[in-house]
Amino acid sequence: MCGTDGPALPAANGGAASRPATRSNPYQPVGDYLSNVGRFQIIESTLREGEQFANAYFDTAIKIKIAKALDEFGVDYIELTSPAASEQSRLDCIEICKLGLKAKILTHVRCDMRDAQLAVETGVDGLDIVIGTSSFLREHSHGKDMVYITKTALEVIEFVKSKGLEVRFSSEDSFRSDLVDLLSLYSAVDKAGVNRVGIADTVGCASPRQVYDLVRTLRGVVSCAIETHFHNDTGCAIANAFCALEAGATHVDTSVLGIGERNGITPLGGLMARMVVTSPEYVESKYKLSMIKEIEDLVAEAVQVNTPFNNPITGFCAFTHKAGIHAKAILNNPSTYEILNPEDFGLTRYVHFASRLTGWNAVKTRVGQLGLTMTDDQVKECTAKIKALADVRPIAIDDADSIIRSFHLSLQNGQNETNAQNGAENAVTA
Ligand code: HCA
Ligand code: CU
């Protein structure tokens, strides 16, 4: 696996014998007592952040279906839209709490006593409380100052705890908030006994290094768990979540396919791809990876989108190998060009054999799959025919299969003897 136990590097003097047979990889991460990459928890927010996605409309039945699927997959928490949002949201919250899922059920509410009162009556296990702390949001959204925010936060936290429920306190737009304000607020809520504090990159502005710095600083200030929430406006949502865990965060918010406000947040599947490479044992023992495709399909259909072609794990070409050089190595040993094993996700790889980049090893495999027999020289000649057509126009699998079959037929009819003897001196590589 990448960054863990990669192959031994050749010795600098070129003489491997002078080195021990197994060497540690210099790129291996150093042991880090802060890092939680091998013991994180997921707060799955498809039914809260995901409902803020432009296309999302979840009726009660689909919410229940999604919640059950996420629960079976193994997420630790399921976060639901605030019961203060609408009457149906409140009723759905009550309904999902009654399902008796293994995952804890949270609802996400403003830092406001009336919202909290409504939420604690729904049967949830905990409340995720949020308020904007950046000057942008303080001036242009709720208009409250830090003194008011701290006072209200402490009241709401006290109230939720008095009901015996979990409580998390988070600042919206954490990365554009004043650091001293943020740390004093978090220190106060930590002392008040909050279960988690949350960092939210509401506008997706943070870079992995900024995330690492902020989470690491916060880790030194509070003793409670640290939840993190990353929007994907600049494409950093997975990397930011990973860096947050490295810096000592304990929980990551996700949504299926990353759906959420604007272009969304850290996607569940993409985060799994990242984490299974880093911490295979933890991830494989905890999460049912073979369900990722079915969960993504369920949500994609519910919100009427297609899974992006380049989605980690489930994008249509995530396990497709095309160039001859890649195909040859993959056919010998899939680890050559795959860091993820499609079988871990109940998927299969596909070796492309219908393009101008195709090499004869891929064609040879296809010949075998079609139940035909050819010598290597014959396969090379057949490959040259596929490449010649692919130089003229894009070709489909059926085109390549037809060329293979008719070439094979002509061999059987003896028409190709001379050609075959001449071998494939054409431009056939790999
Ligand atoms: C939003 C709120 C939020 C909250 C995140 C959190 C954000 O703007 O809709 O509770 O940690 O991105 O700030 O989703
Ligand atoms: Cu958000």
C-alpha cells in the first residue's frame, strides 16, 4: 500500500546485496501520536447537508431507505435536517429515530434555545449545534457578537446535556473566523462539557496545510472530540478531511457523492478510497465497502444525477486500464497500476482492448475470453488490424471483437498462413 510498506528501493550504489533485504520506505509517515487516520468516525450528513443540494428532495420513504443503507454500511452517526426547518422535517426525524438503527441519530440545529427544545423532543441521540463566527456571518447573517454567541452556546449546551443527549458545538466559517475568538469560544464550550467541537470550512476556502495547522492548534486547547466539515469549492474536501485526521480530528462529516450546498462536501466514497489505502485494516473491518456502489446509486437516483465518470471507486472508468503498457502490467499483476482493489468494493477491473493505444497483451487476453486460440505472432498481427482501424475512427468493443473473430476465422480457413508467418512487423508494442 502507498506510503506504508512499498517495495524496497535499490541501494544508492546500485548493489542491492550491500543492503538488508527489506528496507523501510523513506516516504512512510513517521509515527504520530496525534493522528487518527486509523481510528476516525463518520458523521454522515446526506440527510442534512445533502438535503441542501440543489436537486435534493427526500420524501420520508427515501430518507428511511438511505438511513438504513448508511447504517448497514457502518457509519457511526447519521445527521438529519433540523426539525425547525419544517413540520415534515420534524416528523421524519421522529420516524428515523424509531428505526432502531445501530448508528447514532443526530439533528443539526442553530445555536438557539427554541430549535434545541424542538430537537430534544424528537428522540435523537444528540444535537449538532452551529453558529456563524466569521465577521462576514456576524455582520451580514445573524448580527450577533462573540459575547452573545458564547453566552447562548453555553445555555444551549447546558440544556441539551440536562436532557442526557450528546451535544456538539460548531462554528460556521471557522477558517475565516478570528483565531483568538475561535479558541476562546471552543475552550469555554469544552469546559462546559460539550462532546465535540466542530470546525467547518463553510465556503471551501481552506487548504490542507491550513486545516492541519488549525486542527492541531485546537487539539492543544480542547480535550473533547473534534469534528470536521469541509466544503469542496476548491476540490480539497477529501484532502482536508485527511489532514484534519492527521492533525488529531476524530470525526469527519460526509455525504454520499458529496452532495450538499453548492458543489458539496467530502464524499463518503472518496473518503473511503483515501482511508482504505492509509488504514486498510481499520476501514475494512468497520465499513461494508461492497455497499458503496449501491448507496451511491440509490442517492444518485433520488437526486437525479449521474455518478461522475471520474468518481473514486465507482466512476465508470475507475478500474479501466487502456494504454498497452498499463494493460500488460495489470494483466501480470494488478498492483502495478492499481492502489485500490476493485474486488474490495464488489467491482471488477476492465482492460481496454479497442483503441489505437491497445497492446497485444490485452488483445491476447480478449482472444482467450472469446474462447479462441492464436499464437503470439497471430495476436500481434490481429492487434495491428485493431490499431489500424482505431487510427481511422473511434472503435467500440464490438468492432475489436469482430476484427478478432474474423481474423481468427481467416486463420482457420488457412487464408492467413503467409501473413502469420511474416509475423507482426507492424507497429505493435507492449
Ligand atoms: C451551512 C452550515 C454548515 C454547518 C457545518 C457544521 C457549514 O452553511 O449550511 O455544522 O459543522 O458548512 O458551515 O453545513
Ligand atoms: Cu456545510
